[in-house]
Amino acid sequence: MDEISKIVIEEFDKKRDGSWVCVRSSDIVSKSGIIRIPPGATFMRGVKLWGLDVAEALDEISANKRH
């Protein structure tokens, strides 16, 4: 399974239901390459994009910023 090596959390907004919505064009970098995410794309935990759980990665970054 691939892992996200770069994602900019400021380009996403967390919603009350726990999902994350892309608020401006964002590039997610993994060892397989770059995935361009358009504004409005929504990610839920457990739902994978090209083998990547984007919501899980954003949740982890968000939790680390609070500590």
C-alpha cells in the first residue's frame, strides 16, 4: 500500500460529519506520484483514492497539530 508523503491540510476543510472537503486545488504526493485534487472533492475515512486514505491522513495531521 502506498503512503502519502505530502499533503497540505490548509487546502482542506473538515466537516461536522468527519469528512474532509478540498477547498482549493491540491496536490497529494505519494511514492507512486502526484494526485491533483480539485476543489469540492470530498473524502471520508476508510474510502481510498488510488490506495490512499486521504481523510485518515488529514485526521492524523490535524491531531498532531493540536498537540
